[in-house]
Amino acid sequence: VDEESIGIVMSMGFSRSHALRALSLTNNNVEAAVDWALNTPEDCSVLNALVQSLPKSSTT
């Protein structure tokens, strides 16, 4: 996987690790990697950590 391809995929808003995985699985094909990344959610633990860090709203 080359750095230029990683940069292209990352410029579309994907993390480096997600870009690397996508490019590895698609034989460094940027178009296929972006398609894969769009259809495959990133690690949910990152999202869960973000949700937990948000302030809780109190609606009573």
C-alpha cells in the first residue's frame, strides 16, 4: 500500500487505519477502497468512546 493512496482515502474523512485496511483488502485500488470504507463501519469502540465522552443532557 503506497502513501499517496492512503492520503487520498484519508482526505475523504477516513482514519489512517481504516484507509490502510481498505487499501490492503482491495489490492491498493483507491476507488474500490473508498467503496469498501463507505460500506464498512470503522471500529465501534472509537464511536462508543466518543459517545461516552459527550456531556449528558438533562431533559426533565
